[in-house]
Amino acid sequence: MPLDLDDVAHLLRRTGYAASRMQASSFTSGTLAQLVDTVLDITADPPVVEPPLLLDTTRSDSTRLNDLTLWWFNRMATSPTPIVEKLTAFWHGHFTTEFSKLPGIDLMWGQHVLYRANAMGNFRAFTHAMALDPAMLFYLDNRVNVKASPNQNFARELQELFTIGVGNYTEQDVAEASRAWTGHGTGPKPTYSYEFHANQHDSATKTFYGTTKNWDGPDTIDEILDNSTKRPITAAYICTQLWEYFAHPVPPPGVIDTLAAVFIAANFDIKPVLRAMFLLPEFYAPAAKQGLVRTPVDYVASVLRLTGRTAEELSATRLLGVMGQVPFSPPNVAGWKANAYWFAHSAVLARFSFARTAAGTLKTLGFPFDSLSLTVADAVTLALDTFGVLTPTADTVGVLTRWLTDARAHGWAEQTDLMALAMLSPEFQVA
């Protein structure tokens, strides 16, 4: 039995920003398992090469950061393995670091490469690498965590946000873990590479999760993942984060238990969890298809991917701040929220402005959108198809039909506004 086009398009949007009718239709003759395996196959992921402009130290870090953001957008728009970009963005919002707290762009680039390389790997290895990453050591102050003055920032967020979640540890666990992480810092500039400073490490016994011994920082990660009580809680917490990123907030009953069991059985490998998630019928339910608003980054990347234009051509970074999401600059250590968070008054106006400006630029660049030669019905279909809205509601079709009928009756210039309206349709706002 052929796969449902709407199901295929839904998976491709959630894992790769956007799906054209041709792309989605090409997968309907196979099985869901085959499609999921294709989505998760990253053997064709292009090599990661540092953008040349990032290497130009005569330019300011803020300018180079914008260059890095444009480079990432272009990769989102063109990569044959967009799931890597989606996961890199997920981990950037999970193991959060803010550029403004770092001494330079090189640390931000290094962390980005680290997150990208581990995006679909093993969560244990990833967490260990993240903990010793110079950008994270700066951001959560572990580079100044010394035995004479323990700093709890990293030890707290390691548990609260990165692994086990609120309510599953005590303040003593935070205090003792911070002592365990003393001495794990950085070397001198310009590289600030990770260094362990034995003279600043607290080597006395500590009690963490009820066990008293001479804990070292990395030991606490293994304890979180191996402790018989904490292990299933951590698995469920990470699976919940993944579900809410790819599907929708508030997972249905039983889903997280299923995914957590897969995660534990896979010894915390990430890919098997993703595969299990994308095969669940709940992932294709109306609650999932209608329950996740595109983030500003996803919104812009989707336009780029569907139109084949570059981030520079469509000024991809110009309105991100007003929309509410700037890569490498999360609002706090908890990262970005979802859904209603993106619909503050100013954020909605910024989306409108981006859509209107992008449509005008596309027309100026000669983007092939010949609505003028079509009937009203066919022009509306062209607009929605162009922006990946393959199964629009009758309400959306009706609104665009009435608008275009009026536009032609009054002699309005239709092409730019019709493209903008397709980008602003409810279906395009929902990934």
C-alpha cells in the first residue's frame, strides 16, 4: 500500500525543513521503514570546512558570527542530509552556549563542529565531550571552578537541563558534583584548549547520589547514565526533549516509555531512538502534524530550501532577532521555547516582513513563478505547492482564492503578494 503523501511530507519537513511535491511523491511507493532509513542515512553528509571568512581575523567577531550564521543557513538549505542540521540545531538548544560570553568566535565554531559530529552518535560520549568543550567551560564557568571556591553553574545545569531534569537530584548532589568538577578548565589563549589543573581539583571524598567516594567530574556523567534509579529517568528526559523538538509538546501516553526503552537498550545511541520515533503512528497523528510551529530558523531555512536561493540573497539573518531566534545567541541556558513563544506581536510582524521582502527579492531575481498565465485556482495551487503546502485546508485555499480574485479584479500586482501569502499561510507556519 503506498505511503500517504501527507505523512511523507510531514516526516520530510520535520527532519529536513521542507518538502516539494516532487520530492514527497518520490517516496510514496516505498515503505515507511525505508523512508525513515533514507532520512537517517548520513553517509552523504558533506565535509565540514571552516568558512574562509571565519578565518579572517582582521574582521570583528560579530561580523564573523554573522558569516557563520549565513554559512549554516546555506548548509541547511542545500545539504543532502538535512537531518544533521536539524539535530545540530537541537543540540545547540539543548547543550546551550551563548556567543556573547565567549572570548572569541573560534570557540563557537569549535563547539558547533563538536555538536554536528555527535548529533546522531552516542549520548554518553557526546555529554563527556560537551563537558570538556572550551566554549562550555567558559559559558557555565567551570573554567573558574576551583577547590577553594567551587562554582555550581555547570554541575547544576548538567543535571537540571542536560541529563536528568528538574526534581531528580538534590542540592547536595549539585554541591558535591561541583566539587567533583573542580580543576577542569582551560589553557591560555588563543586556543583556550581544555586542561585539567590537578592543583585546583578537590580530591577529597564526596557523596553524589548517595555514594561516597573521591568523585571526579566525568564520573558524575557515568553515574547519571548508569545508576539504576537515574538511568531510566535520564533516558525518558532526553527522549521527551527529542519528541517535543520533532513532534509536539506533551507526548502522548506511552510514547516516552517506548522510546526510553529503545534508548537504554541501545546503550544511549541516539539514532535508534530517532528511528523508533519516526516509525511510531503517534508521530503521524493530527496532534503531531498540527502541533509544532516552525522556529524562525526553520522558517527561514525552509524558504531557502524550497526556492533554491542563498541566505545572502534573501538576507536570512536580517530579521531573526525580531522574530525571536538568533543562532549562537540563545536567551538563556535553557535555550529557546516553542510554539506560542514565536508569536509575540513583534515576532509575527517580523515574519510578515521577511515573507514580503523575500517574495519581492525572489521576483527581482527572476524566480520562476508564473501565476499570471494561470487560472485563479491553478495560481493558488502553484503558490502553495511552491512553498511546500501540499495538503492545504479548504479555509486556506478559500482565503487565497478570494484574495487573488480581488487582486485581478482591481489590477493589483499579484505575484509578490501571492508568494508572501503562501509563506504566511497557517500550514507553512506549522513545520
